[in-house]
Amino acid sequence: MGNNTGTVEAFVVRIAQILHPLVYECRPDRAGKFLQEIGIYIPVTQLNAILDTIGPIGSKADLLIEAACAIIDDVRDGQYTDVLDDGKKAVSLVEELIKAVNKLKDTIKVLNVITPAEADQLLQRIFNRLMVRYMERIPGMVEMMKLLDVIRIFPQNQDGSNPNLPPYSLYEINFGVIGDWIGDSKGQFRKLYKWGDADFDAKRLFARLEELLLAFDMPAFYDDALPEAVLGLSVASATVDKRNGTPGIKVDLSWPAPSFVHEWGSSAWKNRFELGMAMPMSAAVSIVPGGKIEIMPPVASPAINGSIKYTLTGKKAAPFVLFAVPGGSRLQLDEIEVVLGAALNWKPETGKADGQFAFEASLKGCKIIIHAANADSFLQSLLPALHAEIDFDLKIGWSAQTGFYIAGSSALEINLPVKKTIGPVAIEGLSVSLKPNDKTLPLLVGANITGQLGPITISIQDIGASATLDFKKAGSLGFAQIDVGFKPPKGVGLQIDAGMIKGGGFLQLDVEKGEYVGAMDLSVNNTIQVAAIGIINTKLPGGEKGFSLLIIISAAFQPGIALGMGFFLGGLGGMLGIHRTIHVPALLEGAANNSISNILFPTNIVKNINTLLPQVKTLFPVQKDQFFVGLMARITWGVPTLLRIDFGIAVEFPSPVRMVILGVLKVALPSEDKALLKLQVNFAGAIDFDRKYLAFDAALVNSKLLSFALEGQMALRLSWGNNKAFLLSAGGFHPAFKPPAELKVPSLKRITLTVYQKNPYLVLSSYFAITSNTVQLGAKIDFKYNISKFSIVGFMSFDVLFQFSPFYFESRIAAGLAVKCGKSTIMSLSLDFLLSGPAPWNARGTAKFSILFISVKVKFNVTWEEAKKVMPPSIAVMPALVAALELPSNWTAEAPAARPSLVTIGKLNTAPGEIILQPYGTLKISQTVLPLNVVISQFGNGIPSDVKQVKITDLSIGNKSISMDTVNDLFAPANFRKMSDADKLKAASFSMETSGVKFTDTSSGLNANYACNHDSNLNITVSDNDAPASPQSYAISQNTHRSMTKGGAIGKSPLSALYSQQQLENSVATVKEETFVLMNNNSRAAYTSAAFQGGSRIQAEDALATLLTANPGLKGLVSVVPAYTLTQLN
């Protein structure tokens, strides 16, 4: 079918194909049998009475097919103006066909062969039967629709109770269920099969799966008479998995399945099934609610890693047209690829392989054609000759966690950063959305367009085309109504340049989202520039009632206000968010993609609104009960301006409480119009006080040195909470280093200097990074030069890890040079080796040379210079440790966390070395110089000269020993253990180790009462301003004093009453540090050791080393694992 066929016409052609059997079935010799197929028996004596009414049905169906053929001929002959006329004729014939069926219905009612209610179902019965016939042409289609509950089949008269009516089936088709599956797939599966409930209906599911598998000629057997649901397959059987609380499906393999690939299909549609792993015999595959898949091999089975994948690929000579308006807007694509399956990863701690079930459809070669032919007169006057074609790719998927999604978006909506210029019109973005709602499927495609007409800039947002499939009402499709047409814009803006005064405004209203947007900018003689953006949302996420407000306003002025030393204040601004948050990941990413430069002191707002508005919404999304306020400023230096920095600081509260900073630094030397050095550094950072986390990112953009482009990124991360970590990088990291996931470090672009971009091509890149365990440095040079079909390609790179005491480094060095003709290599030379040193120097690696079909590869390991035994300095550890333990600041008094203090103690004067303890508190002695209870092999950059391990074995006051417990703190492993470079790259930034002790029972050494008995006197003074008052004193007994305190302010406080109540045990969940133990690899149970019962990873590694020293035969039989894995295994 041609590319200019409209969506309605395409559907008419499909309906004509569906109704084509009517031409045959309505013949006099077939009419009676066809009616019997849909449950209507007409006696032979009365059959002639319906022939006059059933015959026109076949005639109308025949004419409809002719009209469909005419549409195809119009497109093939290029008569596109006739397509709409023939399409309308086809729609008219569909309506006439429906009228003919209704006339037959009236005739059947007169014959009184069925009830009036059954006669009213005639049209639906005919259409459903023909629709099922059409689907039967595609293997497995009917069975798939039954599985999804789109089609329901009700067998009738199966026992032959009516001899005049043979067995038949009634069909119920509900295409609205498709919208339910798209909108809430998990809920629909649960509703249909009770998946995720205790009464999971496996019998219903297995029966429909049997039909589907048999339709694809796959062996399957299901017996509904069995008490338990069992689906038999050729090499496996599926049953209900009742091992967990919620039933799932368990498939037991009765035969081993090797990895294989099977392909079949036609030239247009190709199928591929791939089992990317070997499945041993007796393995079990478990599918549990939530989309999780587990593979449980038999005992002593090797690890299983791989995937199960089914791929369907469709590609035809002509594009697939999703929807179109003749001569107007359309959406089409070249190729469809659907992937269904799961990736499975082996988990040694559980002895299982697991993964998540998902599917993804890749729409390749998509093209949106936007034409304003069907727009209103206003838009046609603004954009009279608009005809835009935009190419893009799209991915639509489903996962158990998110349901359906469009790749790049969390919902069925995505904004594509398309940029294309067509004459005076620029397309700056494309949006595609599919939002199922109440049995309707609206597909919307829109573009953001900017046009220039003389001094007027026009900005139009989200203009395009729409197609809505409505299953609630019968219409142009019989079973549903489809509406295809022009999609009006959501927002319009105008900007005018009138010389001294320039400005414009933008307004947008999105009724569906409840969103109002306003923006304006004004410039007076290029001296004062004012800009403002406001967004009001009247619908909160999830449909909750409320509102959200965002305001960003700025004013820039030139010349600025002098601040001294050549600095000027060039602008001020502010931002306010009510029920809005600051999306920190998007803010940090904005430094790299240059979006934050559009937020600070924006210019040409109307012209750039299609780019600016999505960025603002992404950076400051709606979130209930979250607020922020911020200030912006512009500082310049020099006249004319050589340096300018725009920055903003904002505070967000109440949860989380965090402070963010964003800014743009620009430098131009010697002047902006003749800059030899031009730098633009975008930066953004955030301090999250609740998470105790700092993130700061910066990026070089639009920068150059002379004519050489400069770019790159920098990142700083610091976590001082439970998981302490630190790293600083400019340009990225060593290839073998993986930053901790909790630091959320993006992939950083190398610091890059592009000397030549085209021919020749010469680019230099480098990086430098510091972490708690490593210092990393690397660089690379890439070169290419083309001469006709020939090219010379070369590169050289190094990646270095440093040790400073004694100085030592390891550098991975690689280089290569090749001469090519096209893609074929004529001659090449490559070198890849590891260089370490100094004293001695060592180089080991490979060198390779090839010319045409001859190739020589040489391995080498060369050492030069005499080895100088440079010993790290010996350091006495105990003096430093003792000094740390003697510091008063490391002796702290702590009150129990669960017992609040009811009395605020004033400042007490203490003598040096004295510590004030709460009577019910504890004393903690802790240091961060050296971890205790672990073996230490280095101390900083030196080797311990006096001890290898330090333990605190006794704590006493006077001559009395006090019971004690250990306290922990975080230590960098590389500071106290010798580690290889590979281990440094993999090790955690910090490890929780023993740092000291604390008292746990002071009854034997420290004695303190909650109250001290002492005599109390109550003084009463009465003064009536007549005579000097006579003071009177009364002694108060201890019992009386106790009774009086209950009526005082402290005794009546809510906190005191709360504390006096009985506390519930285990009422709050506690989070503990991860514990590691030794595991017997054969039994996968804990290895019993009296010396070690559990601790940190480093303590467990020390225990394992001690065990292997005493019993070398246990090597490979005992390993270190997290303690929780033993719980899962047992």
C-alpha cells in the first residue's frame, strides 16, 4: 500500500477483508448453513423468506471490496485527491452493509425462529464470527486473544439436544481489554487468573496456554480432570509452585536442554528463539508474581548464566503506516523488532539463576510527517507552507516493575530532542504519547515548532496529529470508533524585535494535565533585560487534589554595579517552588548537556520556549509537601567583560533538606569578539543533609583554545553517612575502576582537546582521579589521515595507578598504527604492555605486526636496572594509637538512644581530663587511627614495626575490671592492608571495623544513683508592703519531696509520661552492619569455628587466612560470604 494512504482508508480495507466471506456465505445455497454457524436455525420451508434480505448483504460486501480496491488504485496511480472521496464511499458502504444486516434481523424476528433478544444480537454475531475467521488466518492469533481475554468462546449445543441445530459457538469480542492490558498489565493478569493471589487459577491459565502452544505446533497436554493443574510439555511439565507464600509456576525439565538458536518465518516476518545457556536435566524454572524468573539446577550443577529470548522482526519493502490523514500528517516506520524474554544471572550464594521477565519493541526508521493542511485559518496563516518530515527511532517495552513504558520515559510518553530546520521553520522537539483511558487508546504525535516572519518570531508547541481508538461505541470500524485528525497546539508565543524595545510572551494551557504556563522577556536598549517563567499545576501526581507553583524571575543590567577590584554585579534573580522539588540527578546532568545555562538569566524565552520549558519541568518537578527558595546573581570582571559567572543557590525543605548550587562560568581572552581562549564551565552541586551526601559536577562546553575544541567533565562525591565514600575525578576513571553505585557517578567524558576534527583527525584526551584507595591517571591520542581510499590510523594510550611510599606505579600502555584501504587493513603494528617501576623497571606484554595475510605476534617480558630493595619506612604504630586513645576528645559520654533526658544540664566546669557522665549513660573510647581486632600489614605508607594486630582485652577502673563492648567506625582498607592494584579498584571505599570500646555495665566499678538524698527546706516569705516580712522555714522529708516532684513541670511533661509507659520489645526494625562468615563450599552451611563466629569482611578474611595456615588442605573448601546468604540457602 502506498505511503499516502490514510488510517481510516487502511482500516476500511481491513474491514473489507474481514467481510469478504459474506459474498460467499450469503449465496442462496450457503445462507442457511452460515446462519446455523452463529446459532440461528431457519427451517427449509421458511428459508426462501430470508433470501431477499440476506442477498443484499453479500452485494454490499462485494461493493465494499471494490471500493477498497479503488483506494489502492488511487494511491498506486498517484491520484491522491481521489483517495478521500473513495474512502468516504467505502465508509458509506459499511453503513449500508450494517443497515442490510438490520433488515435481515427484522425478517428473522417475523419468522419467530429465535427470541427477539437473540435476533438483536444478529449483527454482533455475524461480525464476531467473521472477525474470528479473519484472525484464524494468522496461526495462534485467536488463541492469543483468548489468553488475553479479548475473545471469549462459548460452545453451544455440544450434547446435540437440538437435532435441527448442530453444535456451534458464540463469540464475545472486547477490544477494550487491550487498553486495560496496556494501562495496567499486572492488574489485568491478576483479575483474569488471580496471579499474585493465594487462589491462583492455574487451571484456567494452563488450559489456554495448551491451546496457544498447539496452535504453534508445539506439543502440549492439559487434563482438566486432574485434581492439580499440570501442563505437560514434550520435555517438561508445569505445575503450581507452592514453596513461597504466593503461588507461582514451576517448570521441571525431564531432559537436558543445550543452548541453541532456532529461526523461521517469511521474508517480511522473521522469528528467532534463542536459549543462551545450557539447562541440565532435572533443573526447575520458577516464575513468581512480579515477573521474576528463577532457575534451580540440581545439586553440584555448574553456574547458569544466559538468557531466554524470542525475537520477532518485521520489515517490508514499503513502510508500515501507523496512522495518517490523506495529504496531511502521518506516522510510519520501516522496521519492527519485538524481543520477549529474560536475562538470567547466577547467584552463587543462593545456588540459583534469576532475572526479570520483560519485553521491548523497537520501532526503527520512524518518520513523522507534519502538514498544516488541516489546521485552522490562524495557524495556516502563520505557517502556510509547513511540511516537515522528522526521522527518529522509538522503543516501547514492558517490565514487571513499571508496566508498559516508552524508552527514555517512565510512562507511555516521551519527548525526543529532534532538531531540524526547514526554510523559515525550525522543529525543536517531538513528543509521542499513548495514554489508555476508559477503553480508549489515544495516540498523539506533536512537534515543537519555531518560525521567523520578518521581525516576528513565532513559537508553537505540540502541534501535530492524533488518532483515537474508542471501544466504548460502535462507529467507523463497527466495533469501535476511530478518529484521526489534526492536533491543535497547546501553547503559542510571539516575540517582536522593535529596535530599542524587544520582548515577547508565551501562554500555554494543558487542560488534561491541569497545567498553566506563562513566560515573558523584555529588553530595553540592550541595557536592562527582564525575564520570568511561571508554571501552575492544579493536578498533583496520581490525581491527588492540590496545586503546585514554580516561579523563576531574573533581571540583568549593563553596565553593572561596581563591587570593587574590577568586579561588577550584573544581575539578580530568584526562584520559588511550592509543592515542587529539585531533581538533583537532572540538575547534575544539566551541567553536561548545557541545560542549566538556559535556566540562569534566560534570553529569547519565546524563541527558545520549546527547549526551555521541558528543561524547567525536568529540573523542578511537582512533589507534594516539598518547597524550595533560591537566589541568582551575575558577577562580571573587567571592562569589557573578560569573565562572567552566573550562579544560583537554593535551599529545599522539609524532607529532604538540601542545598543546591548551579552556575555557568565564562571566560574570553583577550576579548569576547577576538577570543583566543574561550572557556565555558557549567557546574552544579547538591548537599543532602538528610542523606549526608555531597555531589558536585562540572563540564567544559562550547570551549576552545585557539581553534582547538575543549571539552570534558569533572565529578566530586562525598558521603559521610553510614556508607562513607569519597572520590574526585576530572575526565573519568581507570578502565578497571567502577565507582560505588551509591555515589551515582555518571560516565564522565575525558578532558579532550580536539586539534583537528576532519581530515586529518587528531584528538587528545586524559583523566585524573583520586579515591580513598587509589590515585589514577591516564591519557590517549587518536590520529587518522585519509588519502583517497587509503587511510592511516593510529593511537597511543596509557592508564596509570600510583603508590607514593615507596614510589611505585603500574601503567597499561597501548599503541597501534595501521594503513587501510577502505575497511581492509593492509599493514598494521600494535603494542600492548604493562610497564612498572622504578628500580627495577619491567615491561611485559605483546607486540604484533601484520602485512596483508602475514601476521607476526611476539610476547616479551623485559626487566632492566638492578632491583633496589626499597623498603617502606618502618612506623611504630602503638605510640600513635596510644596517643589517640589518650586524647580527651576520643573519650565521650553517651546517653542511651532510647532514653531521652528530661533535664537540661547547664555548663559544668571540669578540670582537664575530667569527663561528666550521665548517671544512666555510658562511656565510649574510640579512635580512627587504626582498626582493632584485624591484622594490619601497613600503616599509611609505612610498615608497622611493633605490632601486627591490636586488641583491647581488659578495661578497669582502679583494680576492678569493667565489662565492655566494642564500638565501630569506618576505615579505608588501603591504609592498613597491602592490596594489589586490582584489589584497590574493587575494594569498598571504607570498611566498618572495631575502633574502640564502651562500658556496658558500670555496677561493679562506677556507682551513681538517679537521685541523691539531701535535706530540703521550704522558705515562705509573705509581704503586704506594710511591715518587713518574717521569713519562715519548714523542713521537708524525703517522701514529701518525692510526692511534690510528681506535680512539678518535669513530672507533668508528656515526655516523662511517655518514658514511664511500658516500652514494647522489638517494636522498631533495626538496620545492622553487614556481617560476613565462613562457609563450607560443599554443604553451603556455616563453617564451624570456635575462633570466629562472624564479623566484617576483613575480619572474616583474617580468620580464613589463619584457618588455611593451620589447615592448608581446606583451601578452596571454605570461603567468605555474607551471613544473610546462609539464611537464604537454609
